Amino acid sequence: MERGRPRTEGHRAGADAVRRVVETAPGLGISMLTLYAFSSDNWSRPAAEVDALMAMFHLYLKRETRACVEKGMRISVIGRRDRLSDALRKAIESSELATREGRELHLRIAIDYSSRDSILVAASKLSNQGVFSRQAFANLLAENAPAPDVDLLIRTGGEHRLSDFLLWECAYAELFFAERKWPDFGREDLENIICEFNRRERRFGTLPENGVSMPQLSKVV
């Protein structure tokens, strides 16, 4: 509880923040946006809170799918699905199917997601194949959470950690840690971060051509 209000009210305000960011992202050159909605470790939270979050995910998918279709946005959900309810799994499948042709923005929602678990699964498959390379591993990792390398990672709420999120994909991501909490995060916050991102020099371990390395932005988490 914060500001004298239940945690569930904060989660609802967080859903409003999702809408603001999703509507802002395409105009800033973002083609893929991944939101960490529920980590695998979050199952340890109080049952009432978990139930409320799952019900909110279900409602969000049902309510926003039509709008995403109209705006040309594609929805994908990454993470485990075997621990989700049948109703939520069906809602996810329906939303993914309905929005599969979206090209304006690829919105990925991580539910029951753990980067460490995804890496373990991929490593096990790689061992069985006997082909060891970065690309082979990345291909296997993509079977569980398809994603190219991340350009920009934003962590809100004053936290300064990755919390088991897209660890492999964020190897060369630019990191931004915002003090503002997610429920209050909005258009101006995202615009300011993108402006700062555009001022950064990205080298990826090499020397920039002509002394300048221009940032390229398309994938944000």
C-alpha cells in the first residue's frame, strides 16, 4: 500500500500508464516495446494480489485488442503459459491471432517470465544439439521469448536492477533508471528518455566511424 491506497489500485493506474506509453511509442521511432508485467518470482506475492493481477491482464487483453487492431499494433505474450488459467491462455491466443498483422508497433507483454529460466532451457537444447555458437544459442532462446537485441531498457520507480529480464538480449542495451514510479510514467517521461538516448554514443565494442556513433532506436523494454 502506498499513498494510503491498496496495491491493486496502483496496478490499475499502471495499466493506464501502459496505454500512454503504447500510444506514444510509434511516434518516437519505437517499433517494438516489451513490458514486464509479471515475473516468475511474482507468484510468491499474496494470492489475492496475484489473482487481481491475472484478472487485470485478462481484462486488458479483452478491452484493448480491438483498439490495437485499429491502430495496427501487434500483441505478443512471452513467458510460461502452463501456470496461467485456461481463460487467460485463450484470451492471449485470441489477442495474438487478432493482431498478428499489426506493423505499427509490436507490443510484447512478459507474463510469468524469467530470463534465467529461458537461458537454462536454451542451454539444455544447445547441449543436446552439440552446436555451440552465439547465434545458435540466440536462435534457441528465441523459441521461448522471441526478441532481437534490445536498444533501450527503462527501469522506473528508482530501482537500479534488471530483475531477471531479457538478460541475454540486453547485452548492449542503453540503460535508463527513472525515479518516477510506473503508474505516474507518461508521454513526457518517455520523450525525455528518448532525447537522452539520441545523445548517447553507441559503439558495441568497436570504434565509431569518423569519430561518431549514431544511436539507432527500435526496441525498448
